[in-house]
Amino acid sequence: MTTSKKSTPQNTAPSADTVRILTALKSYRAYKQEIDRSFLINEDWFRSRHWKYIKGNTKSIGHEPTTPFILNAVWNKHADAMDNYPEPLFLEREKNDREEARKLSKIVPLVLEKNDFEKVYSDVWWQKIKQGTGIYYVGWDPQKDGIGDIVIRKVDLLSFYAQPYIDDIQKSQYVFVLSIVDTETLRKQYPGKKIISDANLDLLQAYPGSCPPGESEGKSCLIDCYEKCRIGGKDVIHLSKLVGETLLYSTKSDKKLKDTGLYEHGLYPFVIDPFIPNENSLYGMGMIEIARPTQEYIDRLDYLIEANCLVSGRQRWLVKRSGGIRPQDIADLSRDIIECDSSVDDNAVRPIQAAAIPSHIIEHRQNKIEELKEVIGNRDFSQGGTTGNITAYKSISALQEAGSKLSRDTLKSSYRSFKDVVNLCVELIREFYDEERSFRIIGPDNTVEYTTLSNAHLKPVASRTSAGETVYRKAIFDIKISSQRKNAFNTESHNALITSLFEAGAFTPENAESAIVAIDAMMLENKDSIIKALQNMAKQQG
């Protein structure tokens, strides 16, 4: 993770801090060991490399059939998430903050875009669906664009450690993030520090195939330790960087940061987004963990069915040794004539045909597939499939909406996490945007507008109460999250609604005012441009 904007340390923290930090890391890792193992198992199941868990100690069982129902379900759920990509809207709590709310509603999406947030959002959703938990990092990079700016990225679950038995990241005493860094780069960045190559590399874990052999040579494990402290009656987050037992940097030793901590908001710069929450745990339950038992049963049935097909579908022969016929002649399908030394009857040569697998086993497999679809909410309607020759877009949309309750539930949870991400962005703007920054905004009619934003109206302002006490007021905003479901059926529905309004005469000058009231209450794409056109029409009529 990046360090703060402001300065470099003047002296090192006491070695007692290092011992305390490493002791806490050891404790957190011990708690998370089984959780990390589950992450690795889930990844194997996602990649259809799970037969090693099914066959156990058996070295080889021949063919290992895999039908990636889990991959399809995860992919479908991810598609739902990307169809409902969120957008923030800021609402002021006080009239004086209305202009800042308007600016933030336009500029924060641009800040997200600069961070390629759509990709980050996508990556976290893959992580969340597969492993049960997605993690965002929202911090400040003092080097970005030369003047510093907000950075948002996904955090690797295998490199993240927090306090056990809590369900809120802000309750954790410490948060650790590990990363692999070139040793020489660290030595140049922190001259005079004793940095041992290959230090603590045993702490790092990686998904199979993600770390090629020799990749860790000449590298070290960098430990970023975020610690929550109480200073001056408020929570403060301090950051310490370690390699092995060497403390490289600590905000506690930084004169500018020792009292305020890494960021003024006093929050950990992480947002945890669980798929299905577990009690007293930051880590949720993912779709793969839910689907694994049923997927295993289906694969076992596939093994039996395919093994039977290989046996029952092949014609074999029982040949008597003294029957006067050569077995290789029977096996040679290119021979039209087979010679024998004596008369041949059923006692000398007899076909062997294995019985086909019973039909109820095939039916049971299909029932397990339907069960899996129900359990993980991956039914046909949710994927766009229909039955009964349903073709009307309204009917298809209604069936899809009825079959997507589970998706809507997980999306609401994700939007709550997205709101936390946006809130951290606002707090970083409040702290670091000391100078005005210019942004280009493209309007709905492709008009270009340039606007500026600074923290001048976001910083806390001192005022005195009637009792003579000094209090600080800062602009607070309510953040509303909206999305426009982007699919062909919604587009057709949107177009049909506009056509219906047009045919009903809503867009005539005499009906413009009533049409504005109706359209303003609707969830329509490009609603503002429609209302603006109606207002112009009403003015011309007047």
C-alpha cells in the first residue's frame, strides 16, 4: 500500500513495536490458515481441477469428467453485477452545501473512472463470488499525476490479515497487507536500513500457477501494518512498514503524522464486501463453497455413467482357448473372412455385452443439476432462457425479474460497500484537494463542461455555540446509489414507454408541464434532456 502524502520519517520506532506487530501478525495468520486453505480449494473447483479432492489418496481412477456448472453460475452472477454497475448521487443535508453536492455527483464518477474502477469493481466481484469476500483499498498516492490523487484497487485475499472474530473491519486492532517487493528497490528506497533478501517470503501465499518458479528470487516480503490508536479523544490509523524484523517506516515517528495518523478520517482504508456474511467474521461464504457438494455428486455420477458407456458401448468376445479360432482375427475389424480349425458354436465364441446403466441414475443426475441451479440461483430465467414459447419482451422481462431476487439481494449488499468506497473518496478529497483541480464533464447531449473542485467548502469550519463553545462543522452528504440495468429487454421497454407517451400526446406543447411532472417521477435514461426539451417547449408555448 502507498504511504501518506506528507513526509519521511525522522527516526525509527522502538523495537518493542516491531515485536508487538510481528506477534499480532502471527496470531492473525494462525486464525486465517483454514480460511486461506478454503480460498485455494475454491479456486481449484472454479478451474475444474477438483478431482484430487474427490478421489482422495487414490492415485489414478482413469478419466475424470468435469462439467463446469460452477463456472457458469459464477459467470452468470458476475454478468448480473456488471449489468448493474453503480453510480453515486450526492444529496446535501444543508442548503449551503447544495453546490458541492452537485459538483461531487459529477466529479466523483470521474475520479472512479481515472482509477479504472469498472475493472476494479469487476475483479472484486469475481473475488467475492468465488471466495465469498471482496476487498477494496481506497488510499492516497502522493506521486500520482505529479500532484497526488486517490487510488482504488483490489486487495489479494491471501495477503490480507485482520483481527479474528469481528464483522467490521473498523473494529480490528491491526490490519496487515503483505506484498512481494524487489529487495534492491527497497534498499534504494530506505538507505541505511538492514534489509535481508528473501526475508519472510514464507509468509506469502499464491494461487496455483500465479507465481512461477524463481519469481521470488531476490525479493522480500514487505509487511504493511495498519494500527488503530486513540489519540486526543479520536481514532487514528498509523502505518508501519517492515521487512523481516527491520522497521522501515512508521507514521508514529513522522513529526507531521504522529498526532493525526495516516489519514484525517481515522478509518482503515479498506472496504470489505462479503457475498453471504458469516457470523463474527469478516470473511463471507461464496458461491463455490455452497455449490461444491452438489457439483461433486454430479461429477461422481458422470464418472459412473461415462465408465458404463465405455464398457457397454464396446463389443467384446469370450473365446474358448481350444475353440479353433484366433482371438486376434476376431479383433481385426479389417478382415472379412475369419478361418477356424473346427466347427464353431456358442460354446467356442460368445459376445459379452455389459448392461446399460439404469435410466433412474440418468434421471437422478438431471435432478441434481436442477437442484444445483436452485441452490445457487442459476435458473434458466435468470440466464435469459424461457419455456413455453415466451417471446414478448414484457413477459421475458417479468420472468427475469421474478427469477433474479437473489441477484438483487447480493447487489444491494455490494452497493452498501460501494457507498463506503465513495465515502472514503470524499474524505480523501476533503483532506488532500487543497488546490483547485479541473475536470471535464460530458453532458447527456455531448456538450463539454469544465468545472473545478477543491476542499475549500469541505473542510471543517469553526463556529461558536450559544454557550460559547467552539464546534467544527463539516459538509455531510447523503450518498444514494443508482444503476441502470443494461440489457436488450430494458432498452426495448424504455423505447416502448417513450413511444406510448408520444402517442398519448405527452410531448405536445399544451401538455408539456404535466408531462414534466410525470417524467420526473420515472426512472428513465436521459431523463434530464427530455425534461429540458419539454421546458423549452412550454416556454415557447407561453
